[in-house]
Amino acid sequence: MQKAAADHIVIVANVDDKSIKLNRQQIRNLFMGGAIPHKLQAIALSPDNESRLLFNTKVIGLTESRIQSFWAQMRFTGRKKEPKEIDSESELLEYLKNHQGALGYCRSGIEIPSELTVLLTIN
């Protein structure tokens, strides 16, 4: 696998509508508790996963500590619920395959199961 390809993030989902396309801002909104035009459930990797660090940098635009602070505030006020977290890409892809409407991310170069749809690749 080339180094450059490993730095790309692939957004994948279990959706019936294969024509759904999301942009970076919609993905960010979904993972930060905002509204998007589709009923999707964000699934994140655990904070110690390197792909999460890459996702935070390329999509969310915040450090892990800023994201944790945001979610602590949201939990305290009861306004929003943070995404479910899963430890590894392989477990994440397995979860997505079994949950309609679930959406997650992984590094490019990881084999995406045929049941899932790639919604966006971020360089």
C-alpha cells in the first residue's frame, strides 16, 4: 500500500439508496451532532485509533481534546449524543454491515465489504 493512499479517509455506510452523496461539511455535522438530510447513524473509531486522528484532522478540523471537551459539554447539557465508538476498522466495518443506516470511516486501502457504499473519499 502506498503511503499517500493510506492518508486518505473513506466514508462508508450501510444504505439502500446507493445514490446518496455527502460532502465533508455534512460528514462533519453528522459526527458533531448536527443535522443532515439523511437518516444516518455516525459510528466513530476509538480515540486511540490512528484513523480517528486522521479523520479528526481532515474532516472535523479539531484536536481529540477539543472534540472530547465538546462532547462533555453536550452530555452535561443533555443536548446531543456522541457517536458510538468501535475499537478497530474491521469491527467497524462488521458493525456497519449489520446496521442499516450506520455510517463510519476508515483509511483507504482497507477492503470495503460489498454490502457497504462508499459515500466520500477525502484526500
